Amino acid sequence: GDHKEAYMKDMNKFVVDSMDIMKSFINQISTVPNEAPRTPKPQINIEKELACMYRHLLRSKQDMVDYHKNSTDENGARCMQKMVEIMDNLEREVKSAQPSSSSFSSSFNNEDNLDLSVN
């Protein structure tokens, strides 16, 4: 019959003859053995992650607003408007919060602080 790729025609017999071996190989490499070492779940510092996300959104806010001003995606523009409202509310809350000794508060209030480690 016709072959989609004539230069591969000679491989058909090899593939058919090797099908069981290939299936066995795929099954072998895709099965996790019982004795496989388990990696511990990473510790996530939620305060640090939220502070980083807030700072990133704050720095990117104007670019995102500008992008959606020129977009024809009405749903994206509505979502952007809602996000700006939320960010504005967060910004007011952060600015009105009394400074505390927590890393979370100092991370939120100091945009240039790149060390967000919790003591």
C-alpha cells in the first residue's frame, strides 16, 4: 500500500517485530518501583510567597492595565479591573497597617527588600 513516508517503509517490519519488547520497555521505565526513594515535600513559607506575589503584581500592575486597555478580550479586561480593585484595597491596607516585627509585614512594606526570610 501507500506509505506516508517512503523512507520509513523499511522500519515497518522492525516496529511490528519489536512491538512487545517496546511495550515492555515503556512499562518498565514508566513504573515507579516500591523501593524508590521518596522526596520530602518542600516547606513552603506562605508569608514569603504572598509577599513576593504581592510585590510582583504591584510592580507589573501598570503594564497589565495598559495591555488590557488595548485588548479586545472583554472578560480579561473585567478580570483586570477586579484585580486592580483588589490590589488597590490591599495597598491601602498595607499602607495603613502599623509596622510590626514580623517579616511578613516588613516584606510587604519594603518593595526593594529582596530578602524575605522569616526569622
